Amino acid sequence: MIKVGMIGLSEGNGHPYSFSAIFNGYDEDGMIESGWTNIHAYLKARDISDFGICGAKITHIWTQNINDSQKIAKASKIANIVENYIDMIEDVDAVIIGRDDWRSHKEISSPFLEAGKYVFIDKPLSLDKDELDYFKPYLEQAQLMTCSGIRYSPELDTIKRDLNNFGKIKLIKGTVVKSWEKYSIHMLEGIFSVIPFEPIKIKKNTCMHESFTIETKEGFLVEINCLGDQAPLALRIEFYSETDYYKADCLDAFSAFKRTMENFILMIKSSQQPIAPTHTLNLLNIISEGSLL
């Protein structure tokens, strides 16, 4: 059994609840008490057979607040709560860092990486060049995985399958909530999972929200629109070719998250990195460059 620790919680991000429940199943009362009604709704919609990842379990949890740790542990059936994340290092094989504030990632992950543990870090990994240089060898040796679950969205399966018959792509548009720094990674991961591209130039558009246009070596444009904190939920990627159009509303969070976690466990078992490190680093460099504009 691969024993996995869950670390951290960010405001507005329920991934520690959902990721842990996908591994362990969930407690109905505990998930109601969590206040994450959207997570509870999509968990409740699944059959009991959909839960569990073969050969792995979330066994330990730490968050910045013991009350949060207790709530997540109850909701997602986690047996052990620790007072400091370092306290779990001898008892787990891997950890998931469920915080999406990238500035915390190196500090939290480095003791585990340097101890030879496997680590999954919630997106974005980092926007700091020195930190990315630190993480790079761990990505290359398949000890570290990081991505947005949108990379594995089932809504993108059809265009991945039929891309050769889709025609020459002219434009790809991604529309998402929240900020460029935090949420553009969702759109870029989804796009890269379909058709990786080499950026030539990134331009910030003048409008009422954060919007960026990326010129690519391949000749098509990528436009990313981040609509802000108050916008209605949007996780849409649109592909325009000379002859066709495809729209993916990437809203099946359970399936995307489960595929992500399955790939993490598969990486541990196979020692094979499921995402090319150059792709991960290219995406983070795009976000970093846009953040400076």
C-alpha cells in the first residue's frame, strides 16, 4: 500500500477534500459540515465503485489550522492528523501539497523531495526562475508531478482523438475565472494536453479583465481570458481550425481529478513521468512572463 500524506489548504480551494475523497471515499456528514457544497454534490453523484485508487490511500493530513485538518480528516476518512507536516515524513511514501499559493511550495516540498519521497504539487508549481531550477531535476527523475486537472478533463478526449482530422488550427481560446497568476494554468494545461506549442511572443490585451494573446511558432494564436473572482464559473477551451470548431467546458471535476491522481500513483509505481518536464516548465514560464506585463 502506497501511503500518501495530504498537506495544506488554501482559501477558496477545496482540493484537499476532493483529492482525499477520491482516494478514501467520504463521510456524508463530514462532507456536509465542510461547507463545500459543490464538492459534496459531485461526490454524491458518483457510484461507490468510482472511489479508490488501486494500491494507495491518504493516511495522514496537516493543514495550517488543526480545525481544518480535523474537518478534512472526518470528511475524507483520513486516519492520522499531524501537528507539523514534517511529522509525517517517516510514515508516508508520498505527499500531495494541496495549496495553490506557489510561494509556499518550495519550502513545504523540499524536505520530502530531499528525503526521496514522491511529491504532487497543486498548480501552479512556481513562477520563480530559481525555484523552477530547483524543481527541474525532480521533475526529470519522475519524483515530482504537478499540473492542473484540466489536463485530464474527459471533455478534451474527443479532440485529442480526432485532432489529425480537425484541420489546421488558427485560434485557441481559453476562458476561466479568477486571475492569470492562479488560473491561467488550467487553460494552458488543457491546451498543451491537446497540442503543445512554442510561444514566440505574449501580449497583454487592453480590456476590463486579464487577457493575454500568445503568438506561437506553429502559426496559431492562443488567447487566454481570466474573468476575475466574481465571474460565473467558466473553464472553457475553444479550438478553431480552417474547417472545424470544438468547444470543451471542462466541468467534470471528479473525473479530471481522479485521472490526475491515478497518473501520480502510476508515476510512483513505474518511475515514469507522465508529463514532459519541458512542457511543465514552458507553461510556467508563459505565466511568469505574462505576470510581468
